[in-house]
Amino acid sequence: MSPEVFAGIDVGSYSVVCVIAEVDEDGVLHITGAGQAPTDGSVMEGVTVDLQGTARAVEKAVAEAESLSSWKISEAALSISGPHVRGFPGRGTVNVDMEDDFVSGKVEWPDIEDAIETAQLIKLPRESMVLRKEVCGYTIDGSGMLQRPPVGLRAERLTADIYMITADRTAVLNLEQAVHDAGIAVRSIFPAACASARSVLTEDEMQMGVVLADIGASTTDIAVFHSGALAHLSVIPVGGESITRSLQQMRIPRHEAERLKRETVDLARGRRERGGEITVSTFGGRNTLPVSEETINEIAYRSVGGLMGDILCELRQAGIQESDVPAGMVLSGGTSRLRGLAEACSRVVGLPVEVGRPGGVDVSSSLIENSEFAAAVGLVLLTMGEEIEQEQRKGSSPLDRAAAKIRGLIRKLR
């Protein structure tokens, strides 16, 4: 029997990342290929602005991943980002049909689906579409919150609490078109924050309360988890590019500022204040300029402080306080590779901060050890999880499923 193959494509503002994975007979997910290609300005703030450029980047990333893997892919799950991606809570309640002897009926999958559908009966702006709906938990007859679907339990009323994530319809269609133009069918689309969270966060962190900050080039995807469920999701239009722009204030070209950010900046306490003097190229490359490493680090530190301030402001506007996230903050995304970033962020936000690493898979490629591969790895994990859930729903007999479907239709007609 051939192993099942999954692929994830994370389309970011700076680069496109592709990961290919296969599931062995024991159900273990193995990463067999990974690739990355620059977007060269075809994606801005998470939104596709050049179809051909994005398609080329997808093709290159997929080709690189396929060259390391024994598999060729024809479909993949995608991530999407941008300030247009946002979320809000919803709640839906349905009655569970009683049995003939007036005994409370058993909750079945159609009851679960109806409660979730009721929870998302919210009028959306015309330009928006529902991207995902994450179930936060269930309540039966006013009992405490249950995190697992209460299928088989007896109840009179079932309530589903969800967190609904929406996105701009045009942005989604353009992303799908670019990937389709690259010869890849779209299997599903997930918010980038959810994909990264699936890869780098632990169950304990999500239960206790944690913030994920996936810091890309021009956006930061924020996801807050509490009691094991998604509590908040948003995207702010600021990322690692803000550090590059700050360094350009020294009157140096962008490529030189980007090089300094990646090779010189170190924000760790003790190393930020010391260092020698380095020479940087000025505009046109005709002259050089001596700059102290301390000055470079101080400029970058102030920029990081501004980014963390924006994240804290976003959380407070959502009613989330530091006490709600005792597990602290986990960083992912390409900018999280900046040396000393976690320590600097912790000093600003007053919380424990760590850099996440992709997990949940058996790794055969050292490439995905970097946190910029977190979203792509999370995509294959989420896709596999959805498939497992679908198989579980098919576990009941055809007769049971047919009867439950009829009961659901009758309920809707009442």
C-alpha cells in the first residue's frame, strides 16, 4: 500500500515555502522535501499583487521540494495572511431529538454540524468570506465546556462555541489563481497563524494560555489560545521589513540594511551594547561608511520595541491581558531567526518569549528546523488532521448516518 502524501505551501510577503510529507503505515508523518523561493515583490502585506510573479515563486519552491522528495505533487494546502484576515466568536444551540420513550436523545454528528452551522449565522460584508471555523468547545444541557465532540452522549440541548475566521474574497481568489497557474490544485486554505500554531505550540501551552506571533516580512500573524482553543486571531501590517527600513536611516541602500539585519544585528543583553566597528556601503556603492555595531543593534532594538508595542496594543483591544497568557509568547516566521530577538521581545512585553521550532513530524530535511518553515509544516499537519476527522465521522454505519441526516432535516423544517 502506497503512503499518503500531503503538501503545504506557505505564501508569504518575502518568500514562498513548500513542504512535502508522507504518512507511513504507523501513521507517522515524515517530511521528505522542502523548498523556498523569493516572491520578489509579487506579494505585499500577505496579499498577491502579481499573479505571474507569485506563480513563478510557487513553481520554484515546489520544484525544490520535489527535488529532495521522491514525490511529485499535484495539490496542496495553502496559507493566507494579510490584515484582511480576522476572526470573531460565535455560538449556536440546537435541540437534540428525544427518543420515543421521552428519554434524552444521543448527540450525533448531524447535531454537531447543525450547532456549528447555527453559530456562524452572522451577516458578513459582501467582500468577505468564511475561511475557517474553529470549534472552541461544546456544552450539553448547560454543563461545563467539552473540548471533544460529545457524540453518543445523551442530552436535550447542544451548544457549540466557535471562532470564525474570515478573509477578503478577492484576496483568496487571487491566491488560488496564482497557485493554480503554477500547476497546483488547492486542497484547502488555512490562516497562516493557525498553521504556524499547529506546528510550534504544545498542548500544554494552548491549555494554559499563549500568544503565537508569526513575524514575516511585512505582516505579523497573531493567534491567542486559551483552554486549548483559539481565542483570538488577527494580522497586523508590520514585520521584519520595519527593522530593515529603520537601518536604512543610516543612509544605506536596502540590500545593505537587509544584510546587516541578517548578519550583524544581535539583540541579546550584553552583546547588544558591545562590538566593534564595521564598514557599510553607501548608495551607489561608490563610498563606504564606518558604523558601530552598538548603533546598528540600538536601531534594530527600537524597531523591535515598536513591533512588540503594536502586538500588545492589538491584544489589549481584543480584551486580552498578560494574565490571560501565562505561557507567554512563541515566535515563528522568518524574522524570528534574528539573533537575540526572543530576549529583546521578553524585555518589552514582560512575558516569557521563545522561538518556536516546527514539530509534530519526523524530520528528514534539516531545512525545516528553521521557524520560517513553521506554517508550511503546520499545513500538512492540519490537512492530515482533517482527513483523520473525516474518517472518524465515517465510522458509523450507513444506516445510522442516513437516519441522523433525516432527523437533521426534520429539525431544520420545524
